[in-house]
Amino acid sequence: MMLQIQNLTKDFGSLRAVDGVSFSVDKGEVLGFLGPNGAGKSTTMKMATGFLAPTSGTASVCGHDIQTDPLAAKKCLGYLPEGAPAYPDMTPESFLEFIADIRGLTGSTRAQRIQDVIRKVHIEGVMHQRIETLSKGFKRRVGLAQAILHDPPVLIMDEPTDGLDPNQKHEVRLLIKSMAQDKAIVLSTHILEEVEAVCTRAIIIARGKVLFDGAPAELTAQGRIDEVFRRITTGDRIAAA
């Protein structure tokens, strides 16, 4: 498996934000990681990518443990965090050059990768503006560009279409689909239609625990996906598909 999560737990004082979460994602899968606000989605993503140490449990990327072998793991990983933080006084051009340096990209490969991601996320028109002046949608697209710049085999995205208009959301979903064949992708989202649009599998988490893991069709077979989601996250059971 390209991404392996085993019994991840995270405590903040007396609060258990993530409670024994386990799942794996292989090449060709797009996993929709769903849950209400405060469910533990972002905390799980931060532990899986090494940005937050777990209280217990492990995560590995392409066979590399994120805690004991973080450099090797992160070479295989692209991460779009919640809010897509970037240096506000940089331009997208200078920011992507900076990320290319960090990723060790050089020569013609470096130039080609930068041009490729600029074209894929459609930020040609804002390359020389300061990031702090960009709209939320363009900031999100710059964040996505840095996540895929080194063409990682594992891609983890926290709310990748947050702040985008409907046309932009459609473009990003098409991009995710186009990358899915060669990558293991985890898409954390609260937008239920996103799961139906791009995901091959869905996990629902609430109160720090995994409550559902299966194909999106298993959810839609039970009725409207928003109603099924509500029933699962409030403790009601769904019938076997």
C-alpha cells in the first residue's frame, strides 16, 4: 500500500480528537475522507503527513514511516493543508521557485514541472502578484500547485476546492481524476457531491472514529448522500448495500 495508517490516536489534554483510525490507500484510489466539523479529519491528515506527532499509532508513505524516516516519506508525498498557507509577500512565481528548491528540482526538469503545474491549475494570470493580494480561490490553486510540483506518488489534500467557484471546482475535480491513475489520493472534504464526483472510496469519520469505509455507491444506495451522511454521523446505522 502506498499510504498506510495504523491505529492513529491524538489527544489534546483530556480531549481525544482522533481515536484509533486505520486505513490504507493504494495506487489508483481516490479516497474521500468525510466528516462533520470537529470530526478529526484535519488532525488525521496532519499526522499522516508528519506535521503533527500522534499520541500513538503509525503512518507510512511508500513504505517509509513518517515519524522515523520523515525525509524519505515526504519525498513521496504532496500535501495541500487546510487554508493552503503560503508566504504572503511572495508571488506565485517566487513561491513555486522556492518550493522547487526545497524539493531538489533542477535543470530542465525543474522548469518543466513549474510550467506544467502553472498550466494545470490555471494561475498564469496571477504569477507576478503578491500572494496576499490574491482571492481565496487563487490562493487555493497556488497551494495545489506546490503540492503537485514534484509529481508525488501520494497526494493528500485538505478541502482542495474550498473557496473556488463552480467552474473552478469542476476544473480541480477533472485534474484530480486525471492524476488518479498513477497516484494514491486522499481528499478530505465536507462537500458530499465531491465524493460522488471524483472518489472511488469513502471513509466517514465522526468523534475521532471511522464509522464507514466503502464505495460511494454503498452510500447512495441508501438514499440521498447528505441524509445517509447525517444518519451515520449521528449514530444511526445503514443497511448493508
